[in-house]
Amino acid sequence: MVRIFDVHVHYPGGFGPMGRQEPEQTPQERVDNLADRLREAGVVKACLLSGARFPGMGLTHEEAIKTMEPHRDLFVPVAVVDPGTHTGPDIQRFHDLGYRGLKIIGTAKDYDDESFYPVYEKAEDLAMPILFHMGVLGGGVDYARTHPRRDPQAAEIFQTMMDRLNNPPEPGSPGAFFGRRRNVGAIRMRPFHLDTIAANFPKLRLIGAHLGGTGNYDESSSVARWRHFVFFDLSGGEVIERHAMERGYIGREIGVEKLVWGSDCRPDEIHTHVRRFETMFALLNLTPEEQERIWYRNAAEIYGYEQPLFAGPGRPHGE
């Protein structure tokens, strides 16, 4: 079985779409179940994105990392942070706790705003890769695939959203983030922002999620083409997968050395997600070496589990 390094695994918070409570489990039980599902799918390393970025949406960084202890061979702890509120010393503290990467999403300013530079500088000093959400924030009803008019589940999700808008939960309570105005926008989370960050922090490893986000793929290919330590993950679901296939972004517009794999889905969907990509890679006629690059090797080099390889005898490894 192929080895898989999953760079995009959300901490299992126990909430369904729009903050609907799922059957009660302890955080440790949810993490244990997630670990089982990942291993069943062939995942040998998984970046677990942890820490409550928005009020009422999960455990603290300190609480979350403790639940990873039984699975230290599998999980790579990644701290979800806000460079608008966290500081360089905060990043140092997360590293001291055991976190080895960062995840950034939903900032109030453009990702390349200079006020965020202290966080990026500390991450570069500590060799902590950063995964950035790219494009529109998903969640709720996916109108490209369904509609409340014809789908009972979509109708339920829509009604839950409207109920929360009309009767917002108290700040800090479960689901509160979905029941109020959100100061977020896709224009602040674009692949071209990674170009600015890479120019100012040239040794910092950067991963753009979702191939850069629908509508941004050409930006992603442009940045990946010229910035050595900028990569993009292939998470985001079947729409982005179809675009990647039909428009030639895997191995043509973006080289296989610049792509990594991420699931970004529910634990019970990971196995199916892997199978879809096995089919895609076969249809694209990727060689075993090219597939191994995307499945495992690129991410393993980014996070320091494998030494970078270069062509030619006696060539030094990258730092």
C-alpha cells in the first residue's frame, strides 16, 4: 500500500454543518476514531489542525495536543493561529508545546499584511511550515452540487443557518461563529499573497490549501512556478478535483514536486477520498515516483521527515 502524508486534517470537533451537535463523544474518543480511519486509508503521517481559531469551535491548543499523545507516530501537531492576534512569542510557546506547523484562515487583513510578519518570522526561525486556507470559506450548503429546494439535508442546513442568524448563540458558545456576522473574505486569502510572504521569508515553507481555491488556480500555478518553498494541497472535494483533472493542474501547470495531498473531510470519508485520487492519478498516467511525490515525499520533506533530494552526484541538501 502507498504511504500517505495528509497535510490537511481538521481536529474532530464534534459539530456537523453550521454547528449542529453530533452524537456525544469525548475529544479523546473522536481523535482515536480519526486515527483509526486515517490508518485504514493508508495514512502514515497526518497534520492535525488544532486550537480554537473561532469562539466555541474546539479545544485550546494545550487541551488538543494532549489527545494526540496516544498517536504520536501518526499525528503532526499543527496550531491554528490568527496572525492578527497571536505574536512571535505565542508561536514560540506553541512550538514548545510540541506543535510543528501552523494553520492560518479567515484573517481580518490580507495574508501578506506587514503586521503579520512577526508571526511569519518566528515560524521561519523555528522551521514551522504554514498551511493557508485559500479562497472562499466553505461550509453550509454547497450550491454547486445541491440546493435546499430539492435536497432535504440541504434544507435542514439552510434552516439551521437562518435560525442562528435570527437567534444568535451567546459569544463563545458552541456554534456561535455561525450565528453572527463574520469579518472574513476570499480576497484576503489569495495565492498571490504567498508570493509576497515567500519573497520576505525565503526559507519559510508555505502550503496553499485547495489548489489555491476555485477561481485562483492560475495564481497558484504562477507562484508555484517561481517560488521554491511554495506548495499547494489538493484538498477541497470533487469540484476542485475535477478542475485539477480537466484543466491540467496536476503535473502540467503545477509540477508534481509542488503538490501535496490533504483530505480535509470527515473521518468516515477519508478512505473514499483516497480511492478517488488513486483513480485520478491512474487516469493522468502519473508514474509511481510522481504519485509517491504527491502522496508522501513532498510533505515529508516540508515537515522534515525526509531529506530533500536533488539531481546530480554530491549535491547538497536544501536547508
